[in-house]
Amino acid sequence: MVTLLHILLFWATVSPAQTPGDSILHVWQTREKDGKILMLRSGNTYYAKMLYGKQLFEADGKTYKKDIHNPDPALRSRELKEYTLISGLTYQDGKWTGGKIYNFQDGNSYDVTIRIEGKVMSMRVFKGVPVFGRTLTWDMLE
């Protein structure tokens, strides 16, 4: 659920001098409607906070799971509520590249590149070579 805090956080990161790369600064939802992220900017890089994910909750559907597979032992007790899913993206030539996406299910980070066409975001997730990855499709929420 998008809250007032999310909206304020979003607007606080968008400066009056927007760049072409800022077209990514929206709430995005998976095609299956089982995940939502908020794309944000910090300086010249872009990142995503996880707003909702069906798999983030324990069996009761209310309690957030812990980040038990995190490679940093100090972070294994943190809840997965609004964790940073994507970090380090930079915009160049119509796409966002150089980012990392964190998979809490195995504790690994993968390379990620993003392209946007209209209100559809295609996220290529891979380890080393893009051709061996997979593409995730997200829709912009308004």
C-alpha cells in the first residue's frame, strides 16, 4: 500500500531540475500484481525501495520476514519492510545501467539494467552476462 510517507519520500527526492532519467521516478507494480516498488533518486543514481511483496510476509500474512540470507550477519535480523531492492543505477542513452538488485531469498545481488517504454518498465536481471539473465516486466501505477 502506498502511504503518505511514500509520497513525501518520493517528492523529497525529486529536485525541480529534473533530468531525462527521472522518468523512472514512479511506483511500479509487477504484472502479476504481487510486488510494488518505489523508484527514487539520490544525486545522480537511482534506487528502488520495496513497498510490497507477497513473499515478504510470514505465514500469518502480516509479519515481515527477516533478511536471514543476507551476507552481512549484522543485517540478518532486519525486517524486509521497505528494504532497498535496487541500488546504483545510472541513466545514459535511454536506459538505466550499472545497478544491483538484491534477492532476499538467497542473499545474492545481481546486475540489473532497465528500459522504459511508455508506462512499461523492462528490468533485465543477470549475473555477469545479460544474455543469460531474465527480464521482469513492471507497470507504472498512477
